[in-house]
Amino acid sequence: MKSIVCINTQIPTVYNEIEYDSDGSLRDYDIVVFDPQLPHYDRIDFSGGGSCVSIEGSTLFSKASKHWFRELSGALSAGKTVFVILSGHEEDQIATSYTTPSKGSRTYSTKPIDNYSIIPGNFRVRNARGRAISVRNAAYKGLYETIKDIVEYRVIFEDPALMSTVFVAKDGTAIGGVVRIQDAPGSLVLLPYFDFEAEGFLEVSDDGEEVWSTKALKVSHAVVGQLVSIDRMLKGSMELSPPPDWIGEYEKPNAIDDIDGVIAGIDARLDELAGQRDEQLRQKAGILEYSYLLYESGKPLERSIEKALRLLGYTVEALRIGDLEIDHVIVSPTGMRMIGESEGKDSSAIDISKFRQLESNIGEDFERGEVNEPAKGLLFGNGFRLSAPTSRAEQFTQKSLTNAKRLGSALIRTADLYTVAVHLLNHPEDDTFRAACRAAIEETVGSVVTFPDP
């Protein structure tokens, strides 16, 4: 099985991804997909107009550009195939140092940068955009047919002499092809730009998150198959000439059509199996979100708390009325209303600070005309989250406990909630346990909730 990695881009069914500013290695992978688009760096604005990348950004870019030039060169020297998605050509200025000629002013020294300088091989491009693309090499027609709805060219080649041209614009200008680097057995394949941000490729999940659509996953599987096929073709035909355009005018044996029919049937079955696999992966990812209760903070922790509460039979909704925003309004099957806040701390207990927001939300909610009683407050804490739950100290500070008594709130360790969630996932019919857990939450006032043993 060929392993593929994406740098600075995404292909939905390629799960190996490396950020542009990381120091990730390509040694673990067979096929590389690279987008040279520059990431955002902090900038310095000049008083006379214009700007440049800050010194801090300059340091990041210089480190990244040297790293990726070495990694891409090394991959080609190791005989790997490097696919470059040809995003727009970018030129910029980066600050290298500064002087202070007068108090309160700085004069910066800068140097130019070019996002394509990272790519091995001597070729020059300039920006030009279009969608009318022709394929000169039949080996790449399958890839083009797969991405034709999401592909466009963003650069053209000024000197394609060193490149075996594969893709051309309507007027015959080279917009993509294959470059061989001297003494490097690998292949540098330069592809017109495509990405998976197109309409119909993203959808909103039941949890309100953006996820890849079935259409995106299907196209992605096909793209991966084409990249693997091209890689095999390039490795198996180092000494062969690419088929000329006119070869298609000649009659081919009938067996070719028969084989193509068999391959189409296999591809259809693979697509069906790939869809089933993706659905299973989605379900697995959804279940793994419960583990966020053990170690996460912020939005991921909030999502896992909501999932666990729904598993317990609560409804959990966000309240948005004018300026009032409450993330977690929790309603029991008995009608009891509660408002929750959550906090994760890397290496300390949950302190009193989160109560300010919780108390404010309860008060603003109570001011609404349709609310006759203040909601009960729940503070979910994941203190010392980077340590194993069994080795953690008390999750809440003494002040948190005192304030919980003052407000009549309940404190819940999210690690305890994880144990509850796992039992209910394994025993979804255990309504007795489910009700006992709800009772523990609703009857606890001014202390930490103790859940019943499963």
C-alpha cells in the first residue's frame, strides 16, 4: 500500500498531513503532494505605504523554505514522486533587521522572497488564470477527468523546455507537466491547481461541524487512485517515451475495451466499499469524541460534554436572544433547567474564575419573562488534564467548592462523566443507570457529583 502525505493542502481521504511551518519529514511516505502557497505571517506596515513580513515571520519562512527544499530534493533523490499543486505565484518582502535612526522610528532592511523558490528544478512561472485545459499525455487523462470540476490553472510556464508538458491552456501554453531533476530518479509532477473547498464538497454534520461530503470523499478516493497510478507509471517507465497525442487515432485490440469494462466494475465496487469505510470512520470518530472528556479543553471539551449529556437523556441547546448568548441550556426529562460552563486546565485545578460567566448566564436567563425560576448551575471541570486521571489532584479549588455552595451549583469532573458515557455506550438499554446518573447531577448542591457505580 502506497503511503501519501499532503503538505500545506488537504485531500479528504489522505490522513497524513504536515503543516508548512513544521519540520515534518517526508522519509516515511512514498508519494508527496505539496502546495507552495505561503501561509499568513505577521506583517509590518510602513509609514510611507506598503508592508513586509515581520522579522518573526521572516525567521519562520526562512526556516520552512530551507527545510522543504531539502525535504523535496531528498524525496526526489530517493526516487519518490512529488506532486506540486500549482497555486498562484507569490512575491513578497521579508524584514531581516532594523535600525532606529531616531526615537520612536525604525528602518527595516528587507529582501525579496518567492514561494516557488522552495520547489527544486529550474523553471519560471507567472500568474494567469483559466479553466480551459487540455491533456497531452493520455496517462493523465484519468486524473483530469476526476478533478475537472474543481481544477483551474493559476500559473503558466515561461520556459517549459526543461519540462515534459502534460497540461496546456487553450492556446497551447504549458500549464503543467513532469520535470526530471539531474541525478534524481524521482519525478516532479506539476499539476494545475485544485482543492476540495468547492461547492457541494463540504456539509454540516449533526454536531454542527463542517465535514467532507460524500461527493468530496468519492472524488478524493478517485484522486488518490490516480496519483498512485501515475506514480507506478512513472516508476515503471523511466526509459520509455510518453505516448504521443496521435496514438489515439490508431485502432486498439478489442481486449482493451473488455479490460476497461472489468476495471470500471471493480472501480464501482471499490467506490461502494470506500463509502462504507468512510461511514464507519465517521462513526468511529464520533465515538472517539467522548475521550475528549479525559484530556481536552475549549470547544472539543464542550462538544464531548454535550454528547455525554444527550446520552444521559438531557436535551442540550444553545440560547441566542439578542445580546444574550448561552452555550449550554440543559433540560432534564423531568423539566428541570440547568445552565452549564466548562473549563480545562493543563496543570492546575479549576478555579473560581469560571463562576463569573456561569453566574452571569444564570442571572440573564432568569431575567427573561418566560423563566420563573433560576436555572441550576453546572460547572464541568477537567483539571490537570495533561496527567492521567488516576494521578490527578482534586479537580476543583476550595474557593470553587465554596462558591458552588453559595450558588447551589454542582461540580462535575469530566473524567467521571467519561466513565458514565462508556457504560451507556456499551449498555444503551440501562435506563436505570441513566436515571440514577441524572438524579446524581440534579440532586447534588454545592459539591462534586458522585455518580453511581455502573
